[in-house]
Amino acid sequence: FAFMLQAGVLAMFWVFLLVTPAAKLACQTKADDASAPAVKLGIRDQLRVLARNRIYVWTILASCLNQYQTVALQYFFVLIFGSVWGLNQNFTTLMTLLVPGLGLGVGIALGPAYIDRAGGFNTVPGMKRSLEIMRRMCASVVLGSAIGIVAIYLKFRGLDRFEFPDGGDLYLYIMWAAIALLLAGHSACVAALSGINTVAVDEEMRSFASGIETSVRNLLGYFAGTFVPGFV
């Protein structure tokens, strides 16, 4: 409900943004000629500039996917493993904290520091290097997703479950390992994605660009991560 409320409030702000006079939302940008006066860009012009910025657009989409999977897994963790595997609710709640916490913690501890040392995002070559590193890091996201899909498929096929005396089976722990691996890859990229998304835009437009990025990420990431799986 909280995410739905957040999405509704954001939608209201978008309507307010669209009906606000362009003069109040204009952004002054530097002209190509240093002697020429600064150029004022209205909201539509700023949106066009941002839409043409491929780094800005693709880092937003990557952030949305990042948050979509992270929120969806955490939100439906108890429901999925409590119903499909029939686990004790207290045990499932404990693992809801431990499994995502382990994955997110490892990614946050190792990812940003490695990206900063290897490339960072203060220079164009560094930004390019960081994007290449994050693309390789996303292999853990793909691998974790694939392992999880195979594990849940075998679970529903009813093959040998290798059940453990204390509850659950081999597929359950494979799923949890896959989730931790997936979340580690996502969390390793969050800080660098945010930084690159910001510096990829001209300084005069960063406030507006940051607001757009936050709105889109909340709608297509946080909100969609809870709404779409539940709806389907």
C-alpha cells in the first residue's frame, strides 16, 4: 500500500509539473560561444535533451531493473517460501533478513570500492571503464536468476527433493544462494549507476535530471516491483 500511495503522490506531482508555466521551470544552459548569452530551456526542451543522452537513459533503466528485482524479492520472500515450501513463518522471516542481507551486504562492501579504484566516474575514460565493470558484475545477476528459475522449475516438477530433517530441501537452499548472488550483483552497481547518471548530465540540468531519475526509478522500480508480480 505504501508504494501505491507513493506512486499516486508522484503522479500528482507530474500533473503539477506539466501544468506549471514553462518560464518557471526554465533552465539556463551555457551557449557554445562563450560570448553569447545563456540559453533558457523549458521543461520540454530539457526532456528532449535528457532523452537524447543515452548514458542517462540507460543508467535510469538499469537502476529501475535493479530496484524492481530487489524490492520484488524482498516483498514476496515470506509469501513464496512460506507457501511453496510450507516453512515455519518465524524461520522464513529470519531468512528474509539473512539471505537478502547477506547478498546486499557483500555487494555494497565490495562493489563500489572496486569500481572507484578501477575507474570511478569523474572522467569519461573512468566512466567507460566503470560501465564495463558493471556489465561484468551483472553476470552474477543473470546467473542467479537462471539458477533460481531452474531450481523452482525442478521443485514444481516434483523430482527428488533431497529433503533435510529440519525442513526444506536442496532446491530451497539453492534458491536462497541464487537470491543472495543476484542481490550482490545488483547492490554492487547501485552507487556507481547513481553517480554516472548524475555526472552524465550538464551541471545546469542536474537538479531536474535527478528529479526525473528518482520519479522513474520509484515508479518502474519500487512500485512496479511490488505491484506487477502481485497482479500477475
